[in-house]
Amino acid sequence: MTTVAVKPATMAQALTRALRDAMAADPAVHVMGEDVGTLGGVFRVTDGLAKEFGEDRCTDTPLAEAGILGTAVGMAMYGLRPVVEMQFDAFAYPAFEQLISHVSRMRNRTRGAMPLPITIRVPYGGGIGGVEHHSDSSEAYYMATPGLHVVTPATVADAYGLLRASIASDDPVVFLEPKRLYWSKDSWNPEEPAPVEPIGRAVVRRSGRSATLITYGPSVPVCMEAAEAARAEGWDLEVVDLRSLVPFDDETVCASVRRTGRAVVVHESGSFGGPGGEIAARVTERCFHHLEAPVLRVAGFDVPYPPPMLERHHLPGVDRILDAVGRLQWEAES
Amino acid sequence: MTVMEQRGAYQPTPPPAWQPRTDPAPLLPDAEPYRVLGTEAAAKADPELLRTLYAQLVRGRRYNAQATALTKQGRLAVYPSTTGQEACEVAAAMVLQERDWLFPSYRDTLAVVARGVEPAQALTLLRGDWHTGYDPYEHRVAPLSTPLATQLPHAVGLAHAARLKGDDVVALAMVGDGGTSEGDFHEALNFAAVWQAPVVFLVQNNGFAISVPLAKQTAAPSLAHKAVGYGMPGRLVDGNDAAAVHEVLSDAVRHARAGGGPTLVEAITYRVDAHTNADDATRYRGDAEVEAWREHDPIVLLERELTARGLLDEAGIEAARQDAETMAAALREQMNQDPVLDPMDLFAHVYAEPTPQLREQREQLRAELEAEAEPEEGTHR
């Protein structure tokens, strides 16, 4: 029996590997976007793909996001499986009309005759010192659009598994890549990646009894850190990584909240009209009699994304999370 | 040779050197719209083709009249007519091979019908019982696109994909003069030219975007001139001259099929009816203008040519009229039947498998429907 050394890999490397494996497995998979070919993408996620599969399979497109997604729709109509890269979160906005008026609706419009298996990769979120338009958390827009799946990995292994599952999906998937985790490392064996699970299952990253932190993407490591710090306060926090915002895993989330009786939703996106409101409502509707306190939200402020020198005040950090945990009506227990 | 190889490898250029990437001269449209009927070119036109075009135009006119009538009877929610534009609509469908694809806008149901889709299925969107009433793969007709020009990049992507697969497929995409102001028009033409995709863009310049005339839409010398900026040929044609439209579109399709890349065709026509049955055209244009265009009507032009050359007589005109009446009667009968609706269809095709959230909502609707069907005694509704 041969053993393969499990080496640390970055999330970006796992994503590259997922694209490469998907392209090797299925000639219908085409990668397209700005700078994805010769350069390998501004985050190098498509590094080497044009060389390995040719520029017709990994294509530098003109600089026009609506055109990129719009032509991807036509390619999917003809049986291809396009994987589109939107260079940055805020650069995806020109493609919104194609996404909302066509990508999300084509299957429904045609009674299932014309599904569009398109994966739209969107680097998102802050924390990398990006100037304006490079750090948005745009997931609420996507979540509010019926017909799209919305997923986001927080670990190296999930980056691989979720991207493979997204490309394999016959529905369009908005694949949100937490860009500040691109260079996060984890022991991961690319030769034996975990079996690809279907989209839609959350996972408990850390078990605990006191309260549940419900989070996803870039906020998962922050919540893990907060959970460690909370031990000093005597709190044993559970951390649920949603992985998929649409579909939403009510089952895993509610099972956790019923166990702990308290919940805080944590994300970078603003709180007003953000994902946390929907999650808090779902948890309250389903777990009301198990709750010891209202479900709280820890989020970015409802301001345009700040300039890089101020972003640390905006992003939810360990202190803001612990402050919220402290407001979960613990007095009632004493 | 791959598409990218054909485009050529990146070549560094020394600083002062510059040369145009494409010679603009052959891309420029002619100064006058191309015409066949009433010109010397008509003698070369195939009589059989002209007779077929005539029958199709008469059917198309009758279809427009019948669909408009159906809005008055409440059988269609709305109908954007192509009365006066039938030459463009039928020619667009006729120039394509079975394996080719048509990308219509919401106004182009006549082209969809001419391509072979059942009229009642083509009109589902406008009746309101479902969005797309036909399987796009059956006749290779994309769904009618309501957001303007957004279907153009789809046509480019499909044609590009077919070419990558080595398939001999051309896509013909239809848009109006108003649609040329949309960003997607620009992006589609740019992608098509960069990829040398086998696409034909047909712009029907019918004079108005609802109420806004072309002069407020563009300052371009013509819409066909826009092609030059993208590096593709632009062609100007009299959109009411069915023989000319057929010839220009056929040439563009042949050019695309041979690997020559995309063409932009501007067909100059006129929207004789209001934007839809819900519009009042008297608010923005006068009768004299409409009457002038009725003199330049596609059926009038073709009928004059055919009768002058002895290719059509009273019996032929009557036969075409009868054929159109038969089509209209069948359409009336189909549209007078109430569509079968199933509210559960709302959830059936949002995803391949409904999400848990949609399954819950589906059960909610099911319960509401059951309660509607059997109201319980003593409950307040």
C-alpha cells in the first residue's frame, strides 16, 4: 500500500486542482473570464489550465462581464459546462442582468428543457487591503434570486469538493471564493480528495454546548478563533459552517441551536437586508421554544465597503463576536 | 486549428509602429439600402423563391391581424405586432438550415412560427400561461427574449460552442433599433467579432422604440455602420423588400458558415401598428407617415413584381389568401381553448431538484389548493 504524503495546500491550489480535474473529467467544461488564460487569473486560480487544455478550453475573454456571462449562457445552451470567473465581487455587477434575467430563470422558463449548468466563480469579501470595488460581500443579492445555488467554502478541502460539486451541478451555481482565505493552508491530499458531496449541507466545525455561531466563508476562521477565546469566559461555542446559502441547511443549523439554545449569525455582509436576517428568522421560526435569547447578528456595518485603512473597524472580529455572545441573556441561567 | 490559433499568437509591437488591425473599407455598408424588387436584380431572383416569400408574407400579415384580434377578445394578454415587418420576420426563418439556431426578441413570434413552431406554442408567453411554450431544442429556437438585446450574447456563445465542437451551425439573432442602444448589443458584437463566431445579427430598424424615434436613439450614420467599429461587415437592406432581405441574410449566413465570422444587417422597415395593442401611437406620430409606409409595404412590393412578371395571377393571390385564412382559423381554434394550468408547476422547474425551502412552499400551496377545493364548514375565508 502506498501512502501519499499529506502536504499543506492553499485554498487557491485546491481550487485550481478542482478546475483541472473537472476539465480532465469532462471535455464540456470550459473556463472563461478576464486574464484567466495566459496569466492564470489575478489570484492564479486558473494557473496552467490554458497551457494544459488549450486556450479554447481556458479562454481570455474581452473585458465585459455581461458578455462573459451572456456568451456562457449560449455555450451552456449548446451543451457546454462553462465555469466563468468574475475577477472581483464588485466587477460581477455588470453581469447581473444576464444572471437574474436569464441564468437563474432559463430552466424554469422552458419547463426544464433548457437547464444552464454554469458555475460563476466570484472572489468576494474583504480583509486583503483592497481599494474600492475589491472587497464587497454580495451574497445577499444572489440569495434573493430564485434559481441560483449559492455556495462558499471556508476550508481547503471544501474549496475542492464544493467547486467540483458546483461544476457537476445541472443548475447554475454562484461560487463565492473568500479571497482572504486564498492563501490559507491546510493539510490536504489532492490525490485522495474527499468524495464530492451534493451541495446544500452545512457542517459543524466545532462542537460546543453554550451557543451556536452560524457563519460561512471568510468568517468561519474568525468564529473558530472567537470560540477558542470564549473558553476563557467560560463559554463553549459551537461553530456551524453553512457552506451553502442556497439551498439552506435548516436541519443542521436548527439541530445545533436546539442543543445550545442560543445563536449568533456572523458574516461580513451588512446586517440590514443581509443573510443574517433570513437566517435569524428561520432559526426563530423553527427553534423558538428552544431559544434562551433572541438570535443576534454580527455583521459588517451598513456602509459602503470602507477604504483599506479603515476596513478593520468594519469587519466582524473576535471582540465583536464575543460581545454579542455576552448579550445572549446569560443572567437568566444564574 | 483552434479558434485562438486562427486569431494568431500575441505579437509584441515596437513603440512607434501602428497599423489598423482590420481594413475598414470592405466592412462599410453601402450608401443606399440594397433593393431587389423593382430593380434590375429582380430578373435574377428565383421565381419559386419569390412565390414562396409571397405566400409567407400573406400568412404573416394574417397572423399579425389574428394575434391582434385575439388581444381584443382577451385571449392574449398583449401582442407586439410585426405588421409591415413581415419580410424581415419570414426571411430570417427561411435563410436558416434545420441545424441552425434562431434567437428572437419578444416581437419576433412571426419568425418563430415561420421557423416551424406551432403558433399557439409561440404565443404562450403573450397569452400568459407559461413563459416559453415550446422546447427550444425541437426547432432550435431560443426562448423569446423580453430584456432587450440580452439574447444576442447567447447567440454568440451558442455559435462559438458549436464551432468549438466542429459543428456546422449558424446562429441568427434578431433585435430592434432600440435594442442597439443596450450594452449587451455592444458586448455581443464585440465578442462575436473577436471570436469570429458564425452569427448573423439582424437589426430591424422599424423607426421606433415604443415612442422614441431613431433620431433620439443614435447619432451613428446608420445602425449598419456600427459593425465597422467591431471589425465585422455591416449591410444595409430595404427591410420591406423580401427578396433583398432574403438575399442579404442568405449571404451573411453563407459567410458565417464558411468561417468568415459575423455580419451585422440593418433592415430598414416600419412598425405600422402601435408598439403593442396597449400603446397609442397617435401620441408620437402622424397618420401621413404611416400611410406613406403603407405604399412601401412588403406585400405590395412583392405582389407588384410578381404580377408584372406574370408569376402571380388572381388565382394565385386567392390561393395565398385562402392558405392564410386556414392558418388563422386554426390559430383561433387553438387560442380559444382555455390553457390547462397546474399551479404546482411554479415549483417544478426552478431547480433540477427543489430545495428543501421550495418543497416546504410547495406543500403550503398544495394545502391552499386543497382548502380552496373543499371549504370546511364554519371556517372563515
